[in-house]
Amino acid sequence: MGLKCSSICKPSVRVNGRRYKVVKDLGEGAFSYVNLVHHGKERFALKRIRLQLPEQEEAFEREVQAHRAVDHPNVLLLHDYDVDGTVQDLIEQTLSRNCHIPEIDILHMFKSLCDAILAFHTLNPPMAHRDIKPHNLLIGPDNTVILMDLGSVSKARCSIRSRREALALQERCAQECTSAYRAPELFEVLSNCDIDEKTDIWSLGCTLYAMAYGQSPCDGSALSANSGNILIPSDSVYSMELNGLILSMLKVDPQERPQLETIMRRLENLAPSSAFLGHDSAVNYTVQI
């Protein structure tokens, strides 16, 4: 039996580097579901568990320990288990080891995130995620990330023409958009303004900064977001190009932020996809709990 924590349903899944093909669903509970999977001629039950709270992680560990404690032909055998973490988990573990995520890995994870956001921005009408942050990025295979938690997604472009409209948007964003990653124009929405997908560009900049330096450059206050005072640590181990990309996205004036297509072209120049195919030191990150 495989225990795997993921909210993503795919035709195949990996558990500790071993790929299993999903055959069919076997059952579903409030926080988990079970698939029939196979690897070669062997068949397994794969249980996926959504871990959102500390007590759910504790229950997961208890279930693993219960399987390990009993070896009996009438009790289902635990074959393997794995935990898919988030980019926030990776950041915290990196900080705890007093090291940093390699730049090439940051660039390729961030590139896959931009690909995901572009899918929203190119809809008709364009949509914005509005809550991009490391906590909402599940680590996928081959240095990619999977964007989750779409509860904040809304039309990217809106014209605000009254104080009532401004307050309605401001209150909604206060509820749905994490303050440390929220664009300045969403803290105090003006009564006569146009909001667009550049709000996501700001959040992408904060997320890229956090991947490099451990936390958002903003403390979650309107004053911090509107200060324009984004500091790159003097002991930064990252390239001028990466730091420049971060700063270009964190402009207080949304019109000064680059389009997502421009960001992706810069990423391709910094970390070409063809070069990554031969990058031996890249890591497939699995976060341990």
C-alpha cells in the first residue's frame, strides 16, 4: 500500500521515485481517497491524504506507524509512502539547515509557476489568481511546482468607479489575498482606478524573493507594500540577473511591472529549458515531515 499526500489526481503518480499507473478509484473519504494502481505486474492500493492541519499530519504518522507495527497476512502491508511538500516547506527546511536553494532550481520551479499563471492570464476574459505564495505551490516532479488553492481566482480586470466598488474589492482582497504577498493597489483601492493581472506579477515577485531569501520582502502591511523599499541582502549568493528580475516585478506602480510573457522570456535566457535537460545536479525535492 502506498500512502501519498497529494490533492492532485493524475494518470500516474510517483512514490519515492517509483512510478505507479492509476487504474481506477476504489474509495473516498472526507480527507483522503484510494486508487488502485499498478507497477509492472504488481497491483497496489494507493491512499492519498490531504494534509492541511498539524493534527492531520499527526494522524498520517500514526497510520504509518500502525502499518509498520503489524506484519500479518490479514492486515494490508505498507509497501511505501511519501509526502509531497510545498515550496514553503522547502524554504523552511532550507533555512533550518542554514543553506539556500540552488539558483537553477529556483529558476525552473519559478518558470513552471509562471506557466501556470499564464494559463489564467490568457483566458477570455483574463483571470488572476490573487493569492500566489509558496504555501500554495506543491512541489512536483523534475523541479516543477503545481499551483493549488484556486479559491481566490477572479476576473483580472475590473474598473473601479466609486468608493463603494473600491471598498468591496478591498474587503474581498483582505479576506482572500495573503497580506505579505498582496499587491499595493489592493490594500487601499482607489475610487477611480483600473485593476488588472499585474496584481499577480507583484505576488510572483514576492514569491521569487521568498524562494531566494526565506520570506516575502513585505511584512503584510500597506505601508510596507507601498514603500517601494525592497532590499536585496548584501550577502546574496544569487546572480544580479535573478535579483534584477525580482526587483522588476516589485514596482509599486503596476504599470511599471513587466508583462508575464516578458518575465518568461527572461527566465528562458537565465535558465534555458534545453540546458536543464542535462542538469545533473537538479533535485527532485520531497519534503519530509
